[in-house]
Amino acid sequence: MRNIFLFIRRFSVFIGFLILQGICLYNLFTYNRIHRVKGLNAAGRITSYFNSKYNSLEDFFRMQAENKRVHQMNDSLMNLLNENFVSIDSNAILVHDTATIDTTGKKRAYTWRTAQVLYATVNGERNYLQINRGSNSGISDDMGVFSSNGGLVGKVVNTGKDFSEVMTMLHVMFRLSVQLKKTGNSGIISWNGQSPTELTLNGIPKTDSVHVGDTILTGNYSLSFPPGKMVGTVSKVIKDEATNFFILRVKPTANFGSLQQVFIVENMNYAEQQRLNDETIKKVEAKSENK
């Protein structure tokens, strides 16, 4: 208490000045209409400024929860896309209970799940990322992985109970048949182990009209990835003088340096299609050996 009185005594003149100044300003803005309007405008601008700063700070702390909410919404919408369903034979006798069939007689072909990226590498020649979903969440090897903006990321290569490892496109062993959207011709996309923002597409013939900015999509030659999904855009066109094909540099749609949320896509018919393919190969080879 003594220190308070000493403080008031020491700064009594300044405190008295502030009190008198406040009284003067009050009288000025109260009894003078012009000054009152200007004062209210100034107070409004100051209040709006601090409110905007507060709202920006509040939005920052809510951003993580909002991102999760939006990603879950996208997950639901992705599962409603028509391309996730295929027509089935209406005369089919046996239908598994686990198969989702809608009223139009279509059977679900793909199911999408969200996952969070726990860590990822981009600087090596063999890059992987780990997600927070495993076999307990229905994840298994060979499932396709896409970024939150719809770009191809890679493929699940190892699955645990609660976590999974994904080989990204930034892996020197990654190969995938893709197609040029404009012409439909297919080629093989890969990575040369150098820039994480540039892939290489081989096999597009020089007879095609290819330009920078053309879209590259997933093709029909993989059981892991739905066809027609974004892979990237052509960033450079190189004519290989030794062959009749282009060498295309492709900028991936997915930003591998900032992946946080991804989609895992499951081909609901993968096991049956893979089994049929394996049995066909064995059957043809067996007939060939018996000749």
C-alpha cells in the first residue's frame, strides 16, 4: 500500500493531467456533434482492427480441427462418386452380403478411406511415408494412395495392425502405366531419383500432339488405382532422337513435401481379379507345355 501511495505522489502531476485530459475529451465528444462522429468512427476502426486480429488468431487455432472435418467430408463425397461403382449382371444368383449394391443395380468397385501421414521422406532415392491406418482399419498391401487434392501419391507396400508403409512415386523402383488424357495413349511413369517435383514418362509416341500443361491420368492397367485419376501435368517435352517416342517430364499433382492427409483407395474386386489373372496365366502356360 505504501508503494502505491509513493507511486501516486511521484506521478501525481502526470496522473492529474490524464484525468483532466479525459474530462476534456469526454466533454468534447459529448457536446460537439462533429467531434462525436469522428470519435465514433475512429473507435469503430480501432475496434474492427483488433476484432480482425482476434478472429485471425482464433481461426489459426481452429484450423487443424477444421481441416479434419473437411477431410472427413471429402472422404464421404469420394465414396459417392459414380466411378466407384460398376454395373453388375442383374441375373446374378449369388451376391455377397458385404457387397454394397445401390438401387440402380451397380456394385461398388472402390472404397476410399482417409489417413494421416505420420512421416515422409523426399530426399532419398527410395522414399516412403507412413500412415496411421493398418489392417485393423481394413488397409492391406497394394492399395492405392492419393493426396487430399486428388493427386496420385503411391501404393501401400507393408501393413501392420495400426500403421502402414507407402512407397511413393518418388522411389526409383516405382513404375506405373498411365495415360495422356488428350489422346488416351499409355506410357510408363517413373522417377529418376533427382528432383522431387519432376517425374519421367516414357512410351508416348511422337505421332501424338503433346504440349506443356497436358494432363496425365491413371490408366486401366492397374488393379490398385482407379482409372482416370490425376497423376500430374506435362512440364517439358523432349524428342528422343534414338526412338519414336517422347520423353516427357511430368510435374506431379501431389505435393510430396507437404503431405499431411491422404486417401487410401481399395479395389473391392482386387482379390477376385488377381486370382482370375493368376489362374489364367497358369492355365495358358499348362496348355502350352502340353502341346
